[in-house]
Amino acid sequence: MRLNGQFHQKLGIFLILLAATAVSGFAQGRAAAGRGGAAGATNGFYRFNYNMEDMQPIDYPAQPISTQHQITLHNETIQYTARVGFMPIRHATSGVTQGHLFYTYYAKNGVTDKSKRPVWFLFNGGPGAATIWLHMGAFGPKMVKMEPNGMATPPPYTYVDNPNCLLDTGDLVFIDAMGTGFSRPDKPAYGADFGGVDNDLAAFGEFIRSFLNQYNLWGSPLFVGGESYGTTRAAGLAGYLTDRDIPINGVMLLSAVIDINASAGEQRQLATLPTEILTAHFHKKLAPDLQKLSVEQIAKQAREFASGEYLEYLFDGARATQAQREKVLNNFARYTGLAKPFIDALDLRVPLGPFSTELLRDKHMMTSRLDSRFAGYQLDAGATNTSFDYSNSNIEDCFLTAFEAYVRNDLNYKNDNLYYVSGNAPPWSGEYNTVTNLETGFAKNPHMKLFVGFGYYDFACPFYPMEYTVNHLKVSDEIKKNNISLGYYEAGHMVYIDRPSADKYHADLEKFVKGALPK
């Protein structure tokens, strides 16, 4: 879909701001939720310390550990080899290895023509989040066993075959960024060389180059895919790799954020408002005529309200008339299910915290940030910010315990290293803006395809500002028409934990891969 025709003429004021607006809540909440934020520590028993001078050497396997498996996907049984390994990342001039990135590689057996078999390089974000989420939730051969709607089962947690494993589209390489998973610098001081957007792209670019060498995959179609901040990396790699003569066939972005040029101000409310409206619709807080609308229909009205009369009101500021304010107030209440006095007291600007605690206050419940379909008990009845992110807490523990069992029992990697799910990345700096990298990738490689997936109930990376970013990419009309596709899912940040959404997502990616391969 295209939004250009829907935006109010004054939306140009927000050209730079709206493209990045998701990130402020994303970055702030990531830390609070434990999905990539820095975590405090009272001792050195658990957290890696980049300020230490020395570290205990890590016993890396001399060769990747290989095991044989099979999985049945859509009535096709695929025999495959799983390899667990560490890729040394070397300084180009000195040749000194500065760190090792942990990876899990699944390759279909019996492939004779590698030019016909795509290879996916997949990663999460954070920027300090391991790729356990895409690995054990979305695309790997095994997935954490959960309820169909994404709720965790009671512990102990286990894993099952993943019916939406992406092995039917290509081989899979799951990479943990430095300081996440089992990935470590060879010296603590080397950690800084992996922190920040530019360093991160260089490290992942070197990983991919080295991986193509090690497994002789230079003739294979290449795809990169990221979730959350991993989309910043994926968009960046589109340009970074192309600039280094490694063009790729496709870029997949899920729950995307690729620009953080601005992170405060009224544009934040403009970005999250459509998601607030969809959340109120999901929890049946709207009038009957709105409740009977489909998700797509209410999303359309949410976009039109946000970019129409609400944007005009924000733009006019003190020039807005009382009649104009009253009209916006009435419609704001109608679309969000919130009481007019509550909205009025917040000057018609309802940030995520007050919205999440107010919508279900009559039930002493709060809605979640990563997936607002889920509501949990609010510890502080009078709070205007959530006590914690219930959706994240729902799944945080079950992924780690299931993965630890899987990597030891099925993949035969025995170790006593800490697997960092989140929060232990090297010091980070630099702006998160890889829009220009993506545009460069398209300009230099017009055959490249892009797929962007959105969860309607995702407050971490809301769909609305990323739609704006996509619709304002500096690419040719031909590419806009033929190379970019979008997918929408009735789920939150991690759309794949919801079974119906995961099925639709997999079907969309199958179509995407086929369209990105040479005819």
C-alpha cells in the first residue's frame, strides 16, 4: 500500500522527524524490558566487563560442530546439516583476531548447484539482543513451545519442530552480535571496535565475507534479514555490502526502525497514535460502529485521523480554534476509548505510558509495549507508566532455557559460557540512520528486493512511522513499484509468536524470496 495520497499537505513539516519517531520509545523501552538495554550488576559473576584489562581465554571449537537432522515442511522432508561455530573477526591490516561471532548454520544436504540455493544471514538487534528470537521463535528448525497466541506455557520450557522454518526457502545463518549470545571480543578493550552502527556494519560485513569464503558460497543468492534494531543493521548492510562488491538479492525488515534522527517531541505521539487506536479496538473499548470494523479498516481510519485533523491541530498550535480543539478531542476519545477529561488534561497528547495504564484501569490491568494484545496486572493502581512490559516478561525466560537445552542436546555444543540474551553489548555510540545505505543499495543494485513486515500491536517499533520512511525512500519509481513489498500482521513486535500471523508471515516470505531470485 502507499500512504502518499493519504497524508495531509502539512505533513512535510515532519519529514525528518516522523521517519525516526518509533525509536525513542523503542530505545527507552528496550532497556527497561531487558531486550538489549544495559543492565546493572553488583559483581563480576554475570556481566562481561569491557573495562577489564584481561580476560579468561575462551576455548573455541577447532572446527564448527556438525550434526545431522531432518524436518518436514509443507509435505517435503528436508535433510540438513547443522553447524555451530565461531567466526574470527580480524583486523584487515594487522591480521589480529579481535573477536569471535557465534553462529548457527543450517544447510540443506545434497545441494549440487549453489547458485540455485539462497543463503539467509539473520540477526536480532537491541543493539544488545542475541538472535535467539529469530532462531527459536521465527525461522529455525526448532521453536520454543508456546500457546497459539504467543503466551508462554508453564515451566519447564521445551521446543518442538517449527512448521514455519525458512529452510524451505534457503539455508539459514543465525548470527549473534558482539557481546550477545556466545560472541565475545578476544580482549575486553577490543569491545569498543564492535560498538556503534559503523563498527557493527563492518563486523557483520566481515563475518559475511569470511563465511562465503569458508563455505565456498560466493555463487549463492544472498539475503539479509533483521528484526527490531536488526533492521537498522540489515538496511545498512544493503549499502555496505554493495559498496564492497557483495550485492545481495533481498533485504527483510521486521518490526523496523532504521532512523533515529529525532527522538522527542510531538512527532512521537503522532507515530504511536494509530497503534493506540488499534489497541483500543483489540480490547473492545470503542463504540459499536468502530468495533465492527476489520483490523485493516480501523487501521485505515487511524492513519487518516493521525495524518489529517490531528496533525493539523498539532501544526496550528496556539492558532487552533476552540471549535477545532473540541472536534479533535471528541474524535481522539472516540478512536482511543479514553475519557475526554483524561485526554484534555494531557493537552490532547497521550504518550504510551499513560495510555497503557489508563485503557484497562477499570480492570487494574496495563497493556504491553512489545505486544499490546497482552495485558497484565498493574502493580501500582495509580501509576501513569507500566510497572513492566508484560508481553516481554511472558516470553523472556522460556527462550533462554529452551535454547540452552537445544544447543547442548541437539546441536552437541557443550560449554560453560554465559549466553547473553540481552544487555551486554559493547559501548554504543553514533546515530541510528541507515536509510541512506538502503537507498545506495537500490541505486547500485536495482535488482535488490525489500520486504518490510509490521505488527499492528507493536509499540516498540510502530508501523506508522516506518510506513512513512518506506514511502519517502529516494529510489526510482520502478523500484517503488516492483521491488518493495509490505506485510501486515495482527500481532505485536514479534509477529511470529502468534501462530496465524506466523503462517501468513512465512507465506509472504516465500513469495518474497521467489520474486528476488533470478528468473
